[in-house]
Amino acid sequence: PTLTISSPRPNRNTGPLSMIRIGAADAASGVDPASLSVTASVAINGRAGGAELADLGTWNSDGVFSLPLATPVQVLPSSRLTVRIRDRAGNVTTQVARFSVQP
């Protein structure tokens, strides 16, 4: 499967950051949306860094996962977002985005 982390963008983001947005696709067998794993190295929506976040967001019909942030992030030092998904054939893809948020 393919994964694209469109928000936050890698490296420096100009705040505020109000959404985590991920695209996933697989032309052969299709992605398994239930297999999505999203973790961040920082606290998100009241969950500690490293905690699973996938259950906080929703999928739309175009294969885009959106997770709105309860409080938009204005400033954040270098952090990491890790996303994993499996396709229906059992293949796994992982993407890691290193990012920061600055005014």
C-alpha cells in the first residue's frame, strides 16, 4: 500500500496545525482501514506521546484519514508522526514524518 502524510508536512510547518491528514491506497487488494496505526512523539488530543491515535479520526470515501486536533498547535519543537497500514494481501507500509510547528 502507499501512504502520504499531507498534514503535518515534513520539516517546518507554519502554525497553527489543526489537522492530521493521511492518504492511503492500494491498487491490487485495497487497504485495510482497520489496520491503520497513527502515533506521535508528542501528546495529541489528551493522549500521551506514543499512544495510538487512529481511533480519534475518520476515513472519507477517497481513502483520506482526518484527525482534527482539539486544540490547534501554535508551536511545537521537532516531533515525529508514525503511520502504518496493511493492505488486504497482508503487506505493510510505514511512513515517518519529522516535523515542527512555528509561528
